[in-house]
Amino acid sequence: MAIISTTILPTHFGDMTVRYHQFRINYDFEACISISNGDITEENTIVRMHSSCLFSEALGSESCDCSLQLSTSMELIAKEGGVIVYLYQEGRGMGLANKIKSMELERTEHIDTAEAFKKLHFELDPRNYSVAIAALKELGVNKNIRLISNNPRKRTQLQEGGFCVVENVKLSYPINNVVRGYLKAKKEKLGHEL
């Protein structure tokens, strides 16, 4: 694992430190970005592992809450300090092409995200967070963290990676009825704690 580049990024929430991390696994490279503020080596640092969502974050889709999660997390770490590890795991790791297929099934067959993934013969959530965990260790993040996440898989992988989640930090933001249905499916079919 190596930090390839670092800069200070002015954002709506204040200046953030952004780093590009690259990790070699066998003959392949994996990468992620960390966005941080304050002393992230202190105990009980706020941490979020965030998977990219082009449709919500860049194109303004209102069918999920990914953009809201990211901006609310950035606002929180601007105030309290912490780090977001931004991962290139579009469509819960299935990629953009398959995410579009899933969204079309949801739209045309009026099914939820979990049912669409099943229909396409994908695992519901095969994501691996080893690159994010390596980045957190490289940054010197204290083993006792406060985690922004409703996903129990993230907590489990962090604990297996040597971190202790001392608190699950809850985010609050307004949602529409489409997002409400999306979150209901994640709670009932993916085990998210909402």
C-alpha cells in the first residue's frame, strides 16, 4: 500500500485532505481515495467507507441516498474530524453496466434492488473492504473508531481487520418515498441497521 499523492481540497464544508492510495494484490492494483479532516490518529475517530455512486453523486439520481450519505458524512467530519475512504465499487461491486441493468429491472418490473440483483444472478453484497482497511492503517487511524454505516458487513470486516467499532454514528437527512423503499429493501433483505 502506498500513498501516491496528497492535496488539500477546498469543499463546501471546508478544506479537506485528499489522498490517493494504491495497493497491489498479486499482479493487479487496487486504489481508493481518503478524505480527511483533523487528527485522525486520535482514539474514536469517525470513519466512513463509502462506495462510489455515479448516478446519485454526479447525476443527481433520487433513487438512492448515496449522495446524501457522502455529503452528510463530509459535513460531520468537517465539524468533528475523521476520514472517509472512497471506494470504486459501483453497484455494490457489480460495476456500472450491471448497475444500469439492475436499475432497469427495478424500473420496468417494479422490484426492489435485492430482487433485481437476484434476477441478474449476483450476490447481494460481495464487496470487500480490504483496500479501505489497508488505507486506514496506512493513515495511522487509531484502532478504536466511530463508524458511519448501517451495513453490518463493513463493521465485521473492520473488526476482522483489527479495528474496534466503539459506536455506530447515525446520519440524519430528508429522504423521498423512492429512497424510503430502497432503504426498506436494504434493511429487510441485506440486514442493514436503519
